[in-house]
Amino acid sequence: MVELLSKDEFRKQLEEAIKGNHSQKAPFTLAWAEGKLEREHFARWAENHYHYVGPFADYLAYIYHNTPNQQKYEAAKDFILSNMYEEEIAADRHTDLLIRFAEACGTTRERVTNPDNMATTTLGLQSWCYAVAAREHFVVATAALVVGLESQVPDIYRKQTPALRAQYGFTDEEIEFFDLHIVSDEIHGERGYKIVLDHADTPELQQRCLEIVRVGAKMRRMYMDGLWREYLEQDLGTLV
């Protein structure tokens, strides 16, 4: 019989569930950081990334709906609302910052927002996010989307962003999307961990969270590898 893990051990296992498939190590990320991409590659990335992160407030809305209206969950609901606010209503909508970067890469708002321009693996990740957010227990969905996916972002962008300035010549304004998410998603990731550690309070919920974090990391890695096959393979070779 599986026993309830201590919060310290549970946190450790959640982190381990991400490591093997962390997108910081994806070939697409490494090629980006090593200066091997062209602006047209970034344009294709942005056209896809919009359809993964663009609906993030929608995913969170499902989680908010599924979080019980009880006092012990107030902090969790407040976090979800504040996360949605930052995505959609704060000074700059995150998707507008992404589109600004995309336009600097040579594509257009119209191409970015057109779902016909995303790869099938991007659609797979988007669909998985919607399904998990709508159908899973709120703490499991938080583990999947905030711990498994969102908490990866600072490490990925810390690897990619210096190259955008030094090697690719983007301006600070053009890459504000990345600078913002290094800070905001580190905060969001920690808040997500706290919600999961506090409210996955049965062995069954803990194990379900660990499994869905593993799956989430694999889904994001599948998305990144799909972008390589779709847009980089012809220029940089097949994935090993």
C-alpha cells in the first residue's frame, strides 16, 4: 500500500518527474541557445507557441471552476485568478508580447493567430491541456499545467534569452515576452508547487499528481521535438 509522502519527499519526487523530459534539454532549445537558428525558425516557433500558451487563461478558468468554494482553497483560487489576470488583463497581454516577437521574426499577427499554422504535435499539447484542466481534480490539473509545464519556463528561457540578444540581435522590447516569463513563471511555479503540496493530501492524489507531471513533461518535450521535425529537420538534420 502506498503511503502519504512528506511534503519534502513529495516535492523532490515532483521535481524528479520533470527532469528526464525537461524541455531545457530539448534539441530545439539547445540549437536555439547555440545560435544555430534563423529568424524564420523563430517565426514558426512563435506561430505554434501562441496556440499552446494563448489559451492558458482558458485552461486556468476550468481549474478555477473545479476548485471547491471552501475556505481552505481560497489561496488556490486567488492564485488562479491572479494568474489569469496577468495573462489577459495586466499592463501587456502575454500573447501580445509573443506576437511582437513573432513580427520581429518576419511573420504577421494574422499568421500567428491562425490555427491552421500550427503543427499537429502543438495541437496535441493544446488539446491535452484543455482535457486535463476540464476533467481532472483541480490539484491534479494544477500539478500538470503549473508544476509540470509552467514551472519549466524560467530554466528554458534563461538558456534561450541571452542568445536572442547576443547572437540573434533582438532588442529588449522585441524579447520582452521572454524576460517577463523568466520572472513571472518562477513565481507561478512556486505557487503551483505550494498548492499541490498542501492539497494533494491523500496517497492517491499524490501519486496521480506525480504521474500527470511526468506525462506533462513528456507532452511538452513531444511538442518541442515536433517543432524540430516540422521546421528544423530540413536545415539541421534529423533528431537522434
